Amino acid sequence: MARAGLGLGVRELAALANVAPGTVTRLERGEALYERTVDAIRTALESAGVIFIAENGDGPGVRLRKEGDA
């Protein structure tokens, strides 16, 4: 959801996170990855404007940072 919300393709996110496109695909399929790889993808998404929302009874989620918010 985060990648789609930003309008990023798999290759674009992979480049931002410095991982292979197949790695992004594996993450999206729910396959296990090294923690450092997941962290790199998460950091790339956060830098691009994604805010991760913790589990609050309805499940975890994401939202996009408002324009101008740092």
C-alpha cells in the first residue's frame, strides 16, 4: 500500500532502497527477508513521505505525510 500510495513502481522503490527489484516483490508477497533489508525499504518509504501506523485494534497501516511536513 505504501509504494502504491506514493505512485512508485517496484524498480523505483528498489533503487531508493538500494535493493534488487525482486527483493521488493518478495517483501510484497510476504516472504521472509533479512531485517536490514526490510529496514532499508522502510527507510526509503519513510523518506519518500510514508508514515507507518502501529497496530491499533484494526491492524497496522500507512498514510502519506502532508505536504510541507518534515
